[in-house]
Amino acid sequence: MGERLLIPVMRKEFEELRGLGIPDESQRRTRALLTAFGEGIEAAEAHPERAAHDGTEAFGKSSRLADEYGLERC
């Protein structure tokens, strides 16, 4: 059941983040983060059961980049 909710929520979050725009001073880092997040969504779509159980495989890279960028998790 979790996998049916995970991907639409992550895709919505991704679209909202992209809609914010990219600050001039950090375009490279922001693009890398958005690319990794988009790739994570694709990986989660390919294997939703694994992503729902442990999102590290799908979202590990974007999570690491977000931490390095200074974004806090909710």
C-alpha cells in the first residue's frame, strides 16, 4: 500500500521544487539535486515495493545532496 502513495507524493514534491526556480549562485548544485531526485522517482517507479520499504536505493543520492546543500528534512 505504501508504494501506491509514495510515488505520487514524491512526484508532486519534485514538481513543486522545480517550480521554485534555481538560485543563480547555486545552479550547478541545485540542478544536480533535482536530477538525482528525478532519477530517484524513476527508480521508485521501477521498483515501488523496494522504495516503500527502504528509499535509500532510490533516494539515497538526492538525500545526500540535500544534506550537503543544507536542506533540512521535515
